[in-house]
Amino acid sequence: MVEIQGISASPGIIWGKAFVYIEDALKIPQYDIGPAWVVNELKRLQEAIDKAVAEVKSLLEESRTKGFSQSTEILDSHLMMLCDPQFLGEVEERLRAELQNVDWIAYQVFRTYAERLAAMDDPVFRERATDIRDVGHRVLGHLVHRHKASLTDISGRVILVGRDLMPSEAVALNPAMVCGLAMEAGGRTSHTAILARSMEIPAVLGLKDLTKLVQSGDEVLVDGNQGVVIVNPDEATLRRYEKSRRLWVRREEDLHRFAALPAETADGKLVSVFGNIEVPEEVAALKLYGAEGIGLYRSEFLFLQPGRLPSEEVQVKAYAQVLEAMEGRDVTIRTLDLGGDKMIPDLSDTSEKNPLLGWRAIRFCLSERQIFKTQLRALYRASVHGRLKIMFPLITTIEEYYAALDICGEVKDELREGRIAFDGDVSVGCMIEIPAAAAASDILAKDAGFFSIGTNDLIQYALGVDRGNQRVAYLYDSFHPAVLRFVRNTIVNAHAAGIRVCMCGEMAGDPLATILLLGLGLDEFSMNGSSIPEVKKIIRSVSVPEAVGFADEVMRMASGRDICAFLKRHMEERF
Ligand code: PEP
Ligand code: MG
């Protein structure tokens, strides 16, 4: 039995058989062959292609049965590529000319195709490079006889163990199969953590050397409440954890009473408590948790699906689905926040040295204007289905905000010309997640419809700490006085300009922060569904003057660690 301490990323206690998933690059051998080997090499390639075709056909059948039209379309195109005689012809030609093993030649041909497509101006063609790489990976995997565990190999309920998950992999997890998550990388506000919480999968991240200690089939216990993972727990440990699990479930059931109650302070001030979502399917669960609106819909998850960009129609459908499901309550949709740790291989610049300081979010959208315009058209078209608010991520300068607003104006003009209906009163706001935006929030507040504080990034940039790096996770601190001053400054400036402030970063759902944020004057809290009942309970327990006095006291303190200890003590005394 081995116990490893990591970072608590999503609550809950669960144990089961491990499925170890390690995405590693294929190692393609390179060696010379004699002319007599060419026929044999071609036969090897054909066998690998046949195996790949059989796999794609079976995936295709599954996808048709489930009615997944987008993946059916993608798999169809993969099948066409696999059966393309031009590819075989090119490999044969180079094989005879270069006399090197077929694995190497096929790898080079796939690479050339992908690079040619990736260099095209048209984003639709550029995306095809992903498909080529995908198909190439499949064929080459068979050629080099590598059997890599794939997320689609999961059958039965497992604890997923690995180094890290790409957001596009995390979003494809099936909570009916993956009942727990234990990863070497990641912090509390990494996207894997956020997704695990929204899917209600207990998760522990930042577990050093985990994949050296666990093999598929080992029994693994994930305690997402304490951030602990136990490999091959003994009987006594399991009995102990069964008791803690039951207590935790009872506590959750108890809290659920608060879901349907308004977030009203003891002296009658109504505060808004909203939910965050990544995919439209999460709305139903959010409503059960008592979300009074949606403060953050991370629209980029629509774009992170493998394959091609979502069309305007696909986007309208997704946005309208969320707006309709929320029945007239506020729905804030954030425009595309790609880049940073959310890369799409053929759209993002994967060669960036510092992606988190690079071409991401609004910066990406303002240069990939057509993609941005298509999204804005879809948003405005969907706006007739409910109460839409639009916000732009990672605003650093006022010019960026004006440029984005100009494109909204263009889109609205075009819709008017085309006699396409939209809501003319959609409020447009800025996310405050760059220290510069928080410091200069008085300037932004003059023209912004509202603010939404993205503390996950704000803390990362204010403290210079990568939010997904477990080695520096000890420095990532929501209660650092600098972070609290940025939050206070943003709220004060927003209120001076008469606009409301939401917080949609993870801090908004941290029960330790609730009274402090209330005292600083935050108008809207937006969080993962499961945090809503507890935050409502805390809001209902306190009056505004008490919260203001409390916040004043906290703002006089000098260290994040002292503030956190003070908040913990206070919560223990209060409840
Ligand atoms: C944030 O940065 O706080 C935020 C809400 O955005 P994301 O977590 O998607 O970067
Ligand atoms: Mg952010």
C-alpha cells in the first residue's frame, strides 16, 4: 500500500481498478533496406492500413448507432484517406527511390501532407492536417506494433491514472466509465480540475511519480476531499474510507436543502449565485444545484472537439440550447478562449515558448477575425432564445475591448441587413483576469457593460505562477494580499461607473472566500454546480455590515497564509 499526497481537485471519495493512460509520441525506426525488401515492406504497410480500416469502421458503426453525426463525418473522411491510392503510390515511389524502411517513409509522407495543409491560409484546410496526423498515427501505430492504451479502450468503471490530460481529452471523458481521476500534472484551477468538478468525478492532481507507482489493474483509492491517492489500499484502510465516504455523502445531501433557497443575506440583500459550464449538457445538473443563471459558459469547449471548427449553425444550436434551458435567466457566454493550455494543433501556435503569455483568447480572436465573427454571428442569432450576455476573455487594453465591440457592431449590421432577428440589448462585458486590466479597471469600466473577474488567470498572472504546474502550486494563492487588492479595486471601479461585477474564477465557489467577497461588494458569484448550495448557505448566514467589517479586517492583514488560517478559523466557529 502506497499513499501519495497531491492537490485536491474535485471532491468525493472513490476506489476501483486503475486504467493507466500515458500519451507518448510514437518512436519511428529508420534503417536502410535492400531492393528485394520493397515488396515485403509494401505488404507490411497494407496490413497496417487494413487494421486501421477495420478499427475506423468499427468506430464508425458505434458512432452511427449513437447518432453522433459530427464524429461520423470525421470517421468517414478518415476512411477515405486510408483508402486513398495516391498515398500508397507516393509511399511506393519513395520506398523504391530511398530504400529505407516503410515505417519511416510512410511517416515522412504523412508528415509532408499534414505540413502542407497546416500551412494553408484557409482554416478549414488547416484543420484537415489534424485528421491526417490522426490517420497517420493509427497506421504507424500498427506498423511499429505499438499498443497504446487509449481512452476509448476503457470498458467498465475505472480510476483514470496518467501524467496529464489535454482539455480535449478531458472533455471527452465519460463519467459513467471514469469514476475517479489521478494525474501527475495539474493544479486546482487547471482545466482538468475544472472539468472533473463539473462532471462530478473525484480527482486528485499534482501527484508526483504516480505513473511509476501504478499499473493498470491496481486498486486505487482517490480521496478528492483531502487530495490523497492510495495505491492498493488494505482492508482496514478501505473500511476507514467507507466511513468517511458515507459521512461526506450525508453532508452533501444536507447541503442540498439550500439549493432551492435564494442567496439572500441575513439582512435581506439578494446576491446572484450562478453556475459555470463547459458543455450545454451540464445545464440540467446546474439547475438542480440551484443556479440562478450562468455566469460563465466556456464556449471554447465546442472548438476543442477533434475534427473541424464548429460551423455557425452548430454554434447557434449549442448557445440556443443553453439559453432556452435557462428560461430567461442570465446566460453569460464567453467568446473563444483558445491558446494557453487550450491548444488546437492546427489553429494554435504550438511553437510558442510561453503560450500562457502568448497568442490566446481575445488576442487570437482579433487576429483570426473570421472565426471570431462567425462566433459572434452565432451568439447574436441565438440571443433571441433567452437573456444573453457576451464577455471577452483576457482583455489587456482598452483598444482590444473597442476592437471586439466594433466586430460586434459589424455583425449586428450584417444581421440587420439580412433581416435576421437578434436581441439588440445584449450586454457586452470584459473579463478581468490580467493584472493590468484590474489595475486600470476604472478605464475599462466606463465602456464595459459588466465585469467578470477570472481569478484563475488573475492569480496566475499577478503572482507569476503557472496555474497547472504542481511544483509551484504552493505559491498559487487566492488570498495573497495583491490578489485581494486587484479584486477590491475592480469592484470599487465597477461600482463607481455603475456596472455590476461577477466573479467566475474558482475563488467564487470557495466557501472560505464567500463572506470576504460579499464584504468587498461582489454582485454575482459564478461557480461549479456542486459548490452552489454551500455558498448560498454561507451568504444566508451573514449580514452585509458584518461581511463588510470582516472584509476590512482581512484587507488589513499582510500574508496570504495568515488570511487563509483566519478564514478557516472563522468558518469553523461559524458552522
Ligand atoms: C479564469 O481565468 O478565472 C476563468 C474563469 O477562465 P478559465 O478558467 O477558463 O481560464
Ligand atoms: Mg481565464
